[in-house]
Amino acid sequence: MDSSLLQWPEPIVSVQSIAETGTTIIPDRYVKPASERPVPVHTPDPSFSGNPSIPVIDLGKLAEGAAECRAAMRAISDACRNWGFFQVVNHGVEPELVRAVLATWRGFFHLPAEEKQKLANSPTTYEGYGSRLGVEKGASLDWGDYFFLHLFPFSIKNYDKWPKLPYSCRDVTDEYGRQLMRVCSTLMKVLSLSLGLEVGFLQEKFGGEEIGGCMRVNYYPKCPQPELTLGLSAHSDPGGLTVLLADERVPGLQVRKGDFWVNVHPLPGAFIVNIGDQIQVLSNAAYKSVEHRVVTNAADERLSIAFFYNPKSDLPLEPARELVTPERPQLYRAMTFEEYRMFVRKKGLRGKTQVQSLEAV
Ligand code: OGA
Ligand code: NI
């Protein structure tokens, strides 16, 4: 292990503790360079008619007749090509469970600071309660705290790192993880087929029974100067698929569309799905991961739960041979997810520079 990953380069100060002082000025470390600030919050692309937004897909259609199923698959494929992002409704995850997982994690972030600190994380595994991502000394920081944990494969799940409070947290999170793995499995099959691959292709490449599932619960406190900072800097997700549960009452997520940032308004009960870098690599860029970021606001705190469906960490992944042709040569070299993830762990979030670093020369 690289020794720089054993501990954080500076003491961690939770954003929540800064927000709770009632300060009206955010510390310099959180002030972004002018080019990254979220102003204007939304600039419509003149080529769009109406208000652009990510597509909404009814997953229930996959279980209907052949025509409905084909149409839903086509809609997913189009969304992957055009946006890298879509919302899913009718996904089969129970609404009570969705409410419960949001409530239990809200409860966690409202525990006293000492209680949360018991689970403070380190950059070796990221598991636990934390605030920053990269280990670069002096790096610019984002206006958010998080809790990160591994759910799958079972062999790496470690309850010692999970919150003991609220009491419901463990059971609810476990059940949520199981149901989310099912949603991801369905999506992976659709993606495989829509790329012209065998139905189980992507999951097999991801390691079958050993596929990873982890979760980051993001907590964005109210921010007195939202125009100067970001809750999460622009990034693409390093793994396979991300399924995000976000509070529909407090917007914040923005997705890149060309040169613009488009606000995402989650429908009640919907999940927001996006393609990660590993699908971009396996599909030889037929499907591309898309940059997104989070803006903060002064009126409300915001909680989101990102579930990441990732390849087993030690399998080298490279573009599917079926998708490499003389017209479209192999765009990326092989790399394991373990190695890939080190980039974020060292440097923090850097837009799409990471997947670009894999481009075959
Ligand atoms: C993430 C992420 C978005 C959000 O956790 O990778 O992009 O709305 N979260 O919190
Ligand atoms: Ni993300």
C-alpha cells in the first residue's frame, strides 16, 4: 500500500461542524476557482426546445409484452448514448424501504459529532464517516460529508465499520443493498443486450458472484455562500453503474450536457441511474460516463444515497472484443478496478481525466 493512503494529509473537519457554527462566510478551502463555481446555476442550451431534462424510464415495461420491453430497452440505450443518465420509475424497490433508508441515514447524520467520529474513515478503504476524497495536501474541498460502506461481495462486508445507531440502520441498509443489486442486475442485462452482447456479458466481466456493491451516503449541509462552492466537484463515477436516491424536495445534482449543466429534478420515488467509467471502458465508449456535480443551497440541507455497482476489484477490464472493429479500434487499455480507483483516492474528483488516462496509445 502506498503510504500516502494510510492517513489523511490534514485533520478532517466535517462540513457539518462548520455549518453549525452559523458562519456566513465559508472557509477559503471550500471556495472554488471562478470557472468551477455554479453560476449561472442553469444555462439552457439554445438547441434544446423546452426545458431539457434526463429521460425517465418505466422499468415495469421490461416485464410487459415484447413490444413494450423492446421499447424500454431502446429508451435505456438511447439514454446511455445521449445522456449517460436517466431516471427509473417502477423499479420494484418498495417505497417504505426507500423512506426508511433515507430516514435512518438522516438520523445518522443528526447524531452528535462524537458518535459519528467513532466511525471516522481513512483513505485506505474509505469505509466510514468522512468528508474529503483525495489525499492531496492543500486540495480544494467540497461542501459535503459522507458515509461510505461496502455491501457486496459478502466477503468484504464489515459490520464493525457500519453505524450502530440508529438501530434500524444496519437492517434497513442491508435490505436496501439487496434490492438495489437486483435493480442493477436488471440494468446490466439490458445494457449487455443493447450493446449486442450476450445477456450476461457485462456481469460476467464484472466478476459474477463477486460483483461489488457499495454505498456512499452524501450529506450536504446548508451553505451560506452556495454561489462560491460545490457539494461535490465535477466527476464521472469510476465504477460500473450508479443508482442514486435523492430527496426530490431539495435539488442539487447537475449533469453535463455539452458545455452546459442541466439540473436534475428527481421524480418522487424514482432513482437516478448513471453509467460509470467501467461501462465506458467495456463498451469501448459506445456508452460514456458523464460528468456531474452537486450544488449546495442556503435554505436546506440535502441527503443523497449513491449505490455503486462495481467490478470485482482484481479483474483486468478492457473493451469487449465484440465492440472493437477496424473502424473502431480498442480505445482503452486493460486495468483492474483496484488500480483504477487509486486515481480518485489520490487526486480526488477530477472531471473525466481519469478515464481519459486509460486511452490506449
Ligand atoms: C456521487 C454523486 C450525487 C448527489 O455520490 O458520486 O454523484 O446528488 N452524488 O449526491
Ligand atoms: Ni457521482
